[in-house]
Amino acid sequence: MIEWWTSERTRRLLFDHPFVKAAALGLFGLLGNVLAGAYIFEITKTVNAIQVLDWEETPHSRSFWFLMVVLVLMGFYGWGAARYETRVRKSLSEDDVFGIALQELIDPMIKAAKKDIEEGKLRTIEDVRKMFGPRNGSTQP
Amino acid sequence: MSAAMFTDHAVERMRQKDFTQIDLADLLKTVERVADDPTELRHSRDVVRVGSQQGEETFIVRSGDMRAIIAIDPAEPEKVFVLSVYRANMSDQDKVSFHSVEQAIKR
């Protein structure tokens, strides 16, 4: 169970899937509004035909405690989403991996080339054309 | 306007590999075009920028199946260095190993 909650698939579903994100935040918002209304209703008293809010009734209101639970859950959801976003932003993108792969291929060539350049072992394009031209080249026509 | 300079390594690769004269001539033409006009490095569809280290930039120039790896050094702006030449469908021994890429990513 714990593995399921911490798995990459679950994180992606909870914090990356647009429908799940919209549904979760929408439901939290709706539930919060309903509970806030119920809480106000529960602490409202009628004294001499006048409705007043009796704030001291707050600890006795079930809706108040449900509202607190919803707020805490929303906080956890936001914290999880923020952590997920940060991790995604810091992780290597496909382009990064591709760049590293290419650099890995090219680094030995650059080292070899630097040695050639330092030793002056360079040829101009005309030299190369002469070497690999139609009459002098060792390559196939 | 820069001059394309071929390293010994690149020349050896051209000598060892089974490239046709037509392929090489086309590649040399593309390399020359890129060296003549440095804006080609940024805007040509035949040039892909691969990486940059301390101002030195590396590019792959393509001409058909042929590829040339070229580098520019800000210390020598009048030169474009051709580091290596290969064909796109290179043999297994030329390919970068998955292990080495994995190691590089971990570093």
C-alpha cells in the first residue's frame, strides 16, 4: 500500500494528470464551501428573534472539524504538487540526456583533435580534396 | 569567412572508412559552405549544435548520410576544425555505448 502511494505512477496521476488535478481541487473547494456554510449554520443562534453568531460554539461544531480536515488535506495536496513540480523541473529532460549522450560521443574526438591541433597536424580543405579527389583518392568511386 | 581545417584524426577516418568520392565531395562542399558563412552554423538545416564547453562549440554537419563533426574555438575564429567524419548508419564499434552514457549522466 505504501509502495503504491509513493510510486511514480501514483504521483503522476495525482499531481500531473490535468483531469485529476482539476477534480481534486474542485472537490476540495466545493467541500470546503459546503462545510464552511454548515459551520456558520451550526454556530448561529436566534436570540430574541435576531440571528447572532456564537463563536464559542466553534469547538462543538462537527462541520468546523471536517473543514479543518479538508484544509489540512488541501495543504498536503498542495505540498505534494509543489514537491512534484520541483522534482520535474530539476530532473533531466530528454534533450538533456540526448545532449549528454552526444557529448560523450564527441569528447574523445575533441581530445584527439586538440592533440592534432597542438602538433600542427592540420590539413586544409584543398589538401583533403587532392587526397580524396577522383584521381588520387583511396576511396571507391 | 573561416577556413575549414581537417585534423589528422578526421583524415584518417576518411581514409579508413569505405566512403565514396561522391559522398565525400558533397560533404566537403557542405563543410566549405558552413566555414565560408558562419551564420550557417546557427541557421542551416544541415547543421546541428551538439554542445559547448568553455566557449568551444561543437556541431554536426550533415550531407546525405555523411556527417562531419566540426568545432569552433573563439581563440581562433578564422578556423573551423573538422574533428571527425562518419556515416550516419555507423558500425556498432563506432556507437557510443549505453553504459558510458549512463555513467556520464550519473556524473
